[in-house]
Amino acid sequence: MLERSEPPVSADCCIFRVPNHLRRLNEQAFSPEVISIGPFHHGNEKLETMEKFKVQYFKRFMQRTELKVDNLVSSVKDWEGRVRRCYAETIKHSSKNLAKVILVDASFIIEFFLRFWLREESHDYRSLLNSWLWTIIWSDLILLENQLPFFVIDKLFNFAFESHPNLRPNSFVQLTFYCFRVENSQKMSPNNIPDLNIKHFADLRRTFWLPPLQRIPQRSRKSIDNLYSASKLHESGVEFKVGSSKCLFDLKLKNGVLELPCLKLENTTDSLYRNLIMALEQCYYLNEAYITDYIVLLDHLINTPKDVDLLVQKGIIVNWIGHSNAVTSLINSLSSGVVYHATNIHYYELCEDLKAFYEDPWHSWKASLRHDYFGTPLKTASTTAAVTLLVLTLIQSVCSILSLLLGQKCKNSTNCISINIFSCSCSTATACMH
């Protein structure tokens, strides 16, 4: 039994099976729909159709590089040991079969990316890209269980094109950044990220959301607790504003204005966040769960459709998935089953400031006054008219009192000639002085 026991997880390990307690929440979010990449889902009968496409792309890749299959297989076998260590469970494939899986899948990815880069117009490419398959393939490429180690694709790319520098971009990293440029909302450049260490495509997708390493906040030993919802915060006077930054950590609270980056919710959002948060960060980045921090914060802010409507109205959420109830259910379900003990210090301090703002009665009073009496143009006009009427009534009352007082004083004076609201005319200056 001891001799057959598996070695401990290697430091290279970065590709995992999604734990059952997370998978059962949404099985579909973690399973590829049209294409398998890597050994975990290889041989799935539902994905057999795309195997023909992969072989066609592999054949075109061989023609493009003018390499022999034996040379490629030999190179892939040299990387076999490191490839196996990248997976969190033992790969059952033989050395020969694993080399085949790696070579076909890696060459498919390279060829797929190159055609996208070069805008090639071959018939099979048009039929693929102009169909529903195109979008789903990109979604399948970021599933945690559906990965090849990035290094093996990069090595194959360099090996294949080292004698054909004019047929490729400068590097596979550059090619990858180009193909994922829509997801790269912060416009990161691999040349400006010296510490970039891509594990696989899911890891790269997570990197696109994070700030550079020097800007990543430290972890706090405390977690977000008892934060009020967006609608409650708004009732207490907190104003919500969409920020111009695409980085999740650029949340700011200043003078009662909470600024958050825009979040676009679409059909692929559920799968994307479940793979990056519930899978990747839970399995690999548990002590650096920065995307999880963001979702937990949203979970506190969004409790009802009313909260969603407020954030949509402010432009903070772009809702492409349907009714506000759907957004509420999505956000509240993403953190289900997640192990979460602490947040980053920036989020923690922000949430403490929000709670302090909410619990200050002065802010609530001002917000109530503004909402009840100046919430709409009609309310503002009505309030202004009422205040004006009140002021005029007060002036009239004061004038009446002054008139009575001055009249009484003049009656008591034998030198009084006439009286009006503000003064009396007397026969002598001395009488008026009194």
C-alpha cells in the first residue's frame, strides 16, 4: 500500500478537478460544451464532433511549420514528466496517448489563434467562426478542468517556428494576449509585466482582472461582515457612481460617494466566475482569493432586485442576462460553498467606512430630507413653494407684532402725530427717540 501511494502534490500543480461540493451547484458551468483540451475530458462522446476539427487543424499546423510528426512527438515526450505534475490527479493515459493528446490539442490552439491573428479565410475557418461554435470554444478554453499547461503550448510554438520567424508573432504570449484582447479590459501588455507567470488560460483570465503585483493590496486577517445592502446605504446618503477604471480594486469612498468599476453580466458570466472563483481560487489561490473578495463584496451589496435596479441605474451593473431577480440569484449563488475567512485590507477598510457612514444619524437625516422633499423636480418645486409661503407668513407675523408694539408706544406718547408699520411721526425728536 505504501509503495503504491501517490507522491504529494507537486509545486507545478495548477490544473484541478472541481471539488464535488462545488460542481453539484452547477455541473454545466465546469464542463466543456463542444471541445476538450487536455486529458481530463478527452474521450467524452459528447465532444467527439470537434475531434475532427482538431485533426484538421493539426494537419494544417504541420503544413505551416513543415515539421515531421516524429520530431514533434519526441519533443512533447521530453516535457511529459512536467506536464503530468501540472495535474492534481494521476493521468491514466500511457506515455504514447498522453503525447498524442498534448500534441493535437496544443497544435489546435496554436493554429486556432494564428488563424484569428492572420484573419485567414479558409472555408473550414469561416464555417467555424461564423457559427455558434466560435463563442463556445472561447468559453471552453477558460474552464479549469479543460486546460493544458501554458508552458507546453509555448514550447511547442517556439519549437515549431524557430526557423520560420516571418510566419508568427514575436511569441505565443503576444499571440495569446492578442486573441484575448477583449477580455484584457485593462490593456495589459506582457512586455510591461515582468513578473507574469501564466499557468494556463484560466489563470491568464484571472490576471486580466488584477492590478500589477506592486498594486495588489495585502491580505487582512478579517473578513467582510454585516455590510449593509446598496439600497440601505443609498437611503443613508451614500451615492453610487460608476468608475472609469477596469480594475476590481479601484473602489473608492470619498465624501459619501462610492465609486465602483462597471460590471457587465452576460450568459457566460456564471461559468466564468465559477471557474475562476469557486474552482481556481479555491484550489490554487486560497490565500490570494482576490476575485472571491470582489464577489463576496457584491454579495453583501446585492440582496434584493431593488439593489440591482439601483446599481443598474447608476451604470455600475450592465444587465444582459434578464430580470433583476436573475442578477440577484446569480450574485448570491456565486459565493455558495466557498471557503472564505479573510479579505484584502483595502476592501475591509472600505466596508468599515461604509458601515460607519450608515450608522451616523446625521447622514441618515440629510438623506431622508433630500429624498422626501427634494427627490424629484415636483417635490423640489412643492418644497420651495411651501418654504417661501412659510417665510412670507413669518414676515407678515413679525410685521404685525411690530405694528402693535409701535402703536401701543405711540398711544402712550402725547406728542405722537401719526403711526405706520415701521415708524411713528412725533412732534418732537425726543418723543421719537423714546
